[in-house]
Amino acid sequence: MTKMKLLSGYIIPFLILLVLLLSNFFSQFGFFEQWMIGDDVMQVGVNAEPVSEDGESYYVDMGAETPEWTLENKGAVSNNPLIEQARNAVNAGDLALAINRYEAFLAQNKNNIDVMIQLGSVYLNNHEVEKSDALFKGIIDIDPQNPRAHFYRGYLASLAGNISQARDFYLKAIALQPNYADAYYNLGTQWQKLGNYREAEKNLLRAAELNKSAGSFRVHYNLGLLYQKTNRTQAASAAYSKAIELSPSHIESRYNLALMAIQEKNYPEAEELLTTILRLDPTHAQSVFNLGIIHFKQNNWKQAEKDFKTAVDLDPQYEKALFNLAKTFAIGGDNKNAIATYLRLIGQNPEYQEVYLNLALVYLQAGDEQQALNTYAEAIKKEPYSDKVFYNRGTYYLKNNALELAEKDLKKAVQINSENVLARYNLGLTSLRRNQPKEALNHFEEALRLQPDHLESGTNRAIALIQLNRLDEAAQNLKELTRTAPKNEAAWYNLGVVMAKQDSLAQAEICYKKAIELKPNYPEAYFNLAKNYDNQQDWDLALSSYKNALNFRPDYAEALLNQGVIYYRRQEWKAARDLFEQALRSDPGYMEAYFNLSLVLKQMNELDQAIEQLRLLIDIDKNYIAAYNQLGVFYALKNDYTNAIDVYIAGLNQEPENPGILYNLAIAYSKSGANEDARETYLTLLKDEADNLSALYNLALLYMSQEQWQEAISALENVLKLDPTYYQAFFNLAVISSRQKNYELSISYYEKAIAIKPDYTKALRNVAIIYRKLRLYEQASSAYQAAIKADTVYEGAYFGLAILYADMGDTERAIAQYKELLTINPEHTKALINLGVIFLNQSAYEKARIIFENASRLQPGSWKIQYNLALTARAEGKKTDAIRYLDNTLKINPAYRPALELRNTLTNQ
């Protein structure tokens, strides 16, 4: 009886260990907080939209200074054939003939100033600048007060780059002729080029006031440019419109109006203007190009592609059209044509840096990473100090988790251009991924110094603070972000993470819900909201939120796993299994899914499949110590201690001092009979963990099984030093004392165990047995009844109490007790036998026979039942039956002398 107690006490720690393993690993691997939402928000420094036609200046250049555009034939000679021939030649574009005729006239009429002015203008148009300048000097020598001569001297000085001298001549012309519109125009244009918009506007407005002829469209055009430069859009639009009114065919005014409309996203108006230009000039490549820009911005890729192609057909060297055509190809997935177009551009302009950047991106899009890297290398060779190239290549490395290479390139980008905010930002992301939150924090703070409103840096600064466990600072950072940028969903999300870490679950819930309100398709926010509910044990809401996360991200392995964990807790094994398997389909390398799937398979009694999952897990990661431990447990459950021991040893090879594996290995050694190995393993564990109660207790049980009483007592006393409430230790000290016949000491230990755990039924039953041995019947009865009160179906207590009543001679109470026990367990053969014996002793032979026959059906191989049936048959005078039962008794137990003697007696009668 005592040995049975020892064995059951010995098994208990093994079962407890299994429960602990299940709960420990669910808490460790079941959930993963995901606050790194900013982690992958990388900003690539390439042309996200097509470039504009005119690069830095979005608009067509202003009208230049011109010769007179208000020509009058003041005092011109009329009815002279030479002059008529000269004028006709000018109109016909034959400037050489015109010069010949004017010179012939002046040979005859040397000082005709009007003709000299006309000849000087023709010289100028024929690019004979020196002759023109000499002629106008001559005019001033003849007539120092001639305003037109001073005007042309100003224009010629301007062409020669003598701006100050030109201005003096223009002012002299105006002084001589205050209504000289041409002079005001050129003077205003000159000031406009110099950036003095106030003087420019004053002179251009005066020119417009003085001359309202069709030729004055140039004035209004330049006024339009001036107004644009000074951000007076409405005035610019009016000026361009006036220029078009005066000269309906003036393309530049329409073109700039179209570009203004594009800038203001008034695409219908822009398209109408550009279409009109193309009616006026079907070869105007810039207008076709900007139609492509409009269609590109409207995501009308096919039409944009057509427009850019037309622009290139009109001007094969049109780099920006080629560039945007390549971008349009890439957006449409036509990587082959995109690559070919970018290569064509490089052929035209090998220094066009943006082409290399975009070409590399297309190679990446096409899956040709080596060509992309080659392109970056070629770009660096062309421009070794391009922060953009190093930035883009570093970003590529970051996306591919090549963190050392990413850091090297991004640092180079920052070294070249210390104000490259995005390079600083991505350096911060690189440090985060390298688990260097302190360095990441520095990078994000530097990015924010350069650009205080850079939201991504602000958000990730908070993430770095979270990783540094500076939660109060992180919360303050994120609260400020939600105040300054209330629609920044990432800030709300990460603030929720901080609140959850600070156990402010209600506040965390508000933040996650706000993030979802701003971004309804935010799976990470749903995930952490679900975790929040889970932490509050609101599993229905948690499941609902996990499902929402999966609606937007069906392959969200962590959400699938965590749903499975909830179903596991609810003991809904099939649902848990399905979810763990889905998690593995989403992520075949998801180790926690393998581990948890093994646990649920064990619960479904599919132990072999559970073992297979852990084997697969160990194949993926040989350092996954928990898998070795759990695999050993599963083999032990199959009583396959050889494999269990091998697995535990394999785990210890990875982590030699792992206490969980050492503990389980000791148990496996003990269960396989290798008690010395078990003892050595427990002692090894206790060297590093002297306070490991479970190991110390099990070592005591091992000593008990080998009847090494003193060692067992010492171990149990050490257990009680560590934990005076460890009632199992008192129980086993009582067992040892009983084995040593020290019943009083045994009783005291049992009483201590019961004082700690009043419903300790095994201790109550054992102390009752000792009381019965000592004939302390009242104490024994009280102990048995206490055990029954603690556990109303405790068969051992009912059985012992019935025996006690029989010993006390209280047959009726004994019978009642046996009957109550048989109500609990009708197949309790020992109770049936003892009850039958009582009826037999009371000469209630029929009752006795019926009970013994029932017992025989339950346990046909019991010689005791057969012998008692023989005694009952003899008492009933059934000699033949009695002999038959005695033969059955001797067949089972041939050495049982009373049966042999009784048979001989009956045979000889």
C-alpha cells in the first residue's frame, strides 16, 4: 500500500511540469506586439511624378529686349525707288539686298537720319552688330537729341553685356521722348532679368499705357511672367489673356496659362489651352508633353504614353519627354520598354543622374537586382558625390535587410549632403532593425532638427524611445504628434502601444480605435486592439478584432496564431488546430506556430503528429530549446523514455545548463529505471539552482524509492526550509516515519500537512490507517470522515472506514459504508468481497452468494472470490458446487492449503 502511495506522489511533479510547460510557452510565444509600424515607411528619393517641361523654371522664359516693335516711318523718304526696293527686300527677307539699296541711297543723301536708322536696324537683324553700332554713333554725332539712336545704342550695349550703359541709353531716349514705349519695355525687361520686379513692373506698365497696339502683346506677356514670379496668379492670368487678345497666335502666353492651370490642377482648362496651341502649331512638342503630364496626373497611363511618344516623335532629343515616357512604361509594367527608353536617354546624356536612379528601380521591379546594383555603381562612377544615388542604393539594401551595406551607403549620403532628411531617417530605420535604438534615436532627432514637421521621423523617434524603455518620453512625444498632426494614424497607433505597456489599457483602446478610424484598413492596429482585449480576457472582442486584422491582411500569421491560442484556452481544439495550420501556410518558418500546433495535437490525442511538428521545428532551428523540452515530454507520455532521454540530451548539447531540460531528463532517467543517472542529473541541476523545489522534492522521492531514508529526509527538510508550506514534503516525511515504525512522528507530519491543506485526502486517509493500527478508532473514524467530506467520491476513505467499523464490531455501519461505496463504484471488487464476507458470517447465504457471483463476473481470476463462493455453497449444502468452486480456487492458486483441505474433506464425506 505504501509503495503505491510513493509512486503516485512521484508522478505528480511530472504532470505538473507538463502543465507549466504549456502555460509558459503560450505566454512566451503566443503574442507579438507590433508597434514598429513606421519601420518600413521608407522614402525613396526618385522622381515620383514626371518632371516639368522647364526644369527649375516652370514657365517659358520672358520676352527679351527687342529692337523697336512700334516702327514708324517718321520722315522717311517716299517715292524714292531705292527706298521702295529696300523696304520690299526687308519684307521678302532679303536683308543683303535691302542693305545694298539703303547704302546706295545714303551714298547720295549722306545725313538722312531716318534712312540711317532703318539701315542700322537691318544691320542688326543681319547680325552685323559693329556696323549697326557705328551707324547709330554717327547718327548721335549728327543729332545728339535723337531718341531712337540712343534707344538702339542701349539695345546694342545690352547685347554686349554692358547692362549699366544700356540702361543709361534707354533713360536718355526716354528723357528725349517721354512717350517712348519701346524704351520703357526694354528697360522694364532689363530690370526683370536682374530681379528688380518693382522697377520692372513700373516700366512695363508705362510701356503698356503708352502703346496699346497689337505689338504691345510682348509687354503684357512679360508682365504675366513678372506677376507669376511675385505669386500674383490672378494678375498674371489677366496679363497673359491681354497678350492673347492682342496677338491670338501668341503661343507662349497660352502655354504659360496652361502651365498655371496645371499647377492649380485645373486640368480641363489646361487641356483646352494646350489643344489650341497645337491647332496653331501642331509641332509644338512642349504642349504635347504637358498634355502627357495632365494625363499622367489623372492616372490615364495609356493616353500619357501616347502623348509622350508624340512629343518624342516631334523632338527625338526631348529628354524630359523620354524620361516620362520611360516612367509611364514602368508604371504600366512594361519594364522592357522602360529600360530601353532609359538606356536611350543615357546614350543621349550620360550625365542625366535621375535616369540612373529610375533605371535601377525598374530593374528592381523586373526582379533583376544585379543589374540594378550595376546601374547604381555606374551612377556613382559618373557622379561620385551624389547623395541621391547613395541614398537610393542604401534604401534598397535596407529593404532587403542588408543592414551593414545600407548603413554604409546612407552614411555616405549624409556625409555628402548633411541636410538629406530622408537619408537621416532611413539611417534611423537601419539602426532600429539592428536593435540599436540609441543610435536610431540620434538619427531621427537629427532628421527632425532639419525638418521639424517630418512625421515619420517623429513617429519613429517615439519607437526608439519605446525600445529604450523611456516610455514617459515616448508617450509625451506621441501625444505631441497627435496634437500637431491629429490625422497621423501611426502616432495614435504607437501611443496605444505605449499606453498598453504602461497598463493603461482603456487609453490604449482609445488610441487603437482612433488609428483605425483614420485608417480603416490598418491590420496592425486591429491586431494590437485584439491583444488589448485579450489582456482583459475579453476573448470574444479579441477574436473579432483579430478577424478584422485578417480581413485586411489575410496572411497575418501572428493574428492567426493568437486566434488559435484563444481557442486553445477555450479547449476548442479543432478551431485552434485549423488556425495554427493556417499560420504555417502563411509563414512556413513560423516556429511558434509549429510549437503551438504540437500542443493542440497532443490535446487531440494525436501524439505522433505532435512529435512530427516538433521534429520539423528543430530542423528549422536547432537552437529552439523549448522544442527539445516539449518533444521529450511527448515521448515520455508515450512511455518512450529512450527517445525522450536522447532528445533531452540533444537539447542540453545546445544549452547545457537549461534547468527545465535537466529536470525532465532526471524524471525520464528515473522512469526508465536509471536511478543513478536520475540522481546525478538532479544534483547537477541543484548545483546551479539550489532553490529548485521541484528538483529537490523529486530527488527526495527518488531516495525514497531506493529506501535511502536518511538522504530522503535531508532532501525533504531542505524543501521545507525553502517553503515551509510545501505540504507534500510533510506527507512524505510521514510516509518515511511510518515505514520506520515511528507512528507518533508520522502522525505529527500528517497533521502538519493537513493543517496546511485541510482537504488533503491522501494524508487524511493515511493518518486514519495509522490510527486504526494503533486502535485509536475514534481518531481514525474522524480522519476518514474528514477525507470523505473533502472528497465525497473518495473510494479509499469509504473502504477504510468500512474496514474500521468491521474492526470495531459495528457490522451494520460497515455494511452501510460498503453499500455507499458500491453506489459510487458498483464494480469495486474489494468492497463486494468484504461485504459478501460479512453476509456469509451473518449466515445470509443467498445475499453472500449473489454478491460473490457479481464479484466473480468482474474479476474471474480472483481465487479469493472462488474460495468464498465455495464456502457459501458448502453452507447452503451444495456440495457439488462447493467442490467446483474449490477446484477453480486451486487452479488459480494451487498452494492455497485451506482450499485443498476443504476439498479433501468434502470428497471424503
